[in-house]
Amino acid sequence: MSVRNILLVMAALLITVGTGLLARSWLNTQRVQTAAPAPVPVRASALVLVAQVDTPAGTFLKKEHLRWQAWPDESLPETYIVRQDGEAEEVADQEVLGAVVLRGIRAGEPISRGRITKPGDRGFLAAVLRPGFRAMAVRIDATSSIAGLVFPGDRVDIILSHEIKKGKKTRRASETVLSNVRILAIDQVTDDQGGETREAKVGKNATFELTPKQTEMLTIAADIGKLSLALRSLAKNEEELNLLANSGEPLAEPNPERGQTYTWDSDVSRLIWRPTSRISQDIVQVNRGKDSEEQRFKKRQ
């Protein structure tokens, strides 16, 4: 073999080896670049209060509107409501229960302090009072307020019990003055989890949402006799369901109305005589041929 051929073979071998080394180095580099980094677990160490369902503006926040959700403990805004370690859920809820939503909150969105207002805060009544209605406070006690189990957002019937005098006789009666009245605020505390020295407090005043005419009626009713509250069920009757179905308002509710029922003392106790009417009747028998009929004529004794 000539020297020239030997040199060509050696050159080819060197080129082949060099190319293989370069290809191997390039492949190793690609493997390093395309390898996915190991996922870093996100540790959610904070529980944040969020909306369980969509809550439009004007909604009174209740337990069914809220839930606690794990949230990354990284730069949590101060306006978020955070449940502290070891804190009972019922205690943490007290900060927002009974508050009113100022701007609508979507389901899953954190409850922000700037988007709710609580009883006693400036602008609370303005946020919940519907146009054309008035807010009126009435004195109550533990008995008339159903032992403190009435809360803002509930609807009640207002019942008046009083005495009616006619001549020398005095009778007692109760009547539903207004029905389906919404409670805007009540100054009571039922949280007994704040320590041994903290006791439940039953409210002494309840604030209702009424029309201007109804505020006048309730003012007179409070002066006539004793007022009591009857809590209404959350379930709707057929008339109320039709109103909700045909209304575009998410918070549509029937307006308060004048009550229709009343009860006398004699309807309650069998020992109380029912008053007899002084109006009696004369009965006249009228005969026409074979036909006979009675005719009654009223007379006063």
C-alpha cells in the first residue's frame, strides 16, 4: 500500500472518531437541558375564608355562604380573613356572620374586609336598605325576640297584644300587625367562645326594613301594647316562589304587608265568655197559598 493511501485511511479514521465524540457530547448536553426540574411542593399553611356560593351585593352573610379554604401562605393581603392555627371554625366565623356584602363576591373568591360591612359600621344601613324603604328600631326583650334566636336577614311577623275597653268591659286580643318584615340589625351577641368571662347577650333593639306608612303603623302599635316577633321559615310558599322566578333581582323578596289575622281572648280560653250581640231578630212566617217561608228582621233591644 502506498504512503498516500495510508494517510487517507488514517485521516478517515480520525474524522470518524471526532464526529462520534462531538455527537455524543451534543446528545449529553440536550439531555441536561430537556430534563424537567423536580416539582417543588407548595405548602398551604393558611386557611382563608372564601365564598361558598355567589353572593350579590346586599346579601346578609350566613354560615351556608362561607367555607374555609387552604391558601398559599405567601404574601397574603391583610384584607383577607385568615383562620389562626388552633382557632375553632365557629369562633373564626363570628367576624363575618351577619355582615352585608357591599360588592358582589363570586364563589371561591376570598372574603375581603373592604367588600363587607358589619352592624355598627358606618354605612351599614345604607348598604342594606332598599330604595323607598325606611329603617326603624323597636324595643324588644328576650321573650319578644324568641330568646335571641333572631338574626339580621331573618324575616318575621310582628304581633301586637293589647287590651280593648268598651264601657265597663275589657277584652284582650292579639293581631298580626305586619308580616314578612326583614330584620336589618339586632344588638345581640350569642358567641360564648370568647372566654369564661364573656356571656351571651340578648339584644334590646331590633331594626326593621319598612315602608314609610308601615313605620307610622308600627309606631302606634308600640304605643298601644306589647310587640312580639314570630320567626318565618326560610322555605317559600307558592306566591313567594313565583315572585322569585319572575324577578330579575337576585335578592327579590316579597315586601312586608299588613297582617290579616287576629285572635280574641275567648278564642284562647274556654273560661272567657264570648260577648253576645245586642242585635236580635223578629221571625215572621209568611204563607202564600201552599208555600210557606220564614223572614227575619233585625231589631235592637
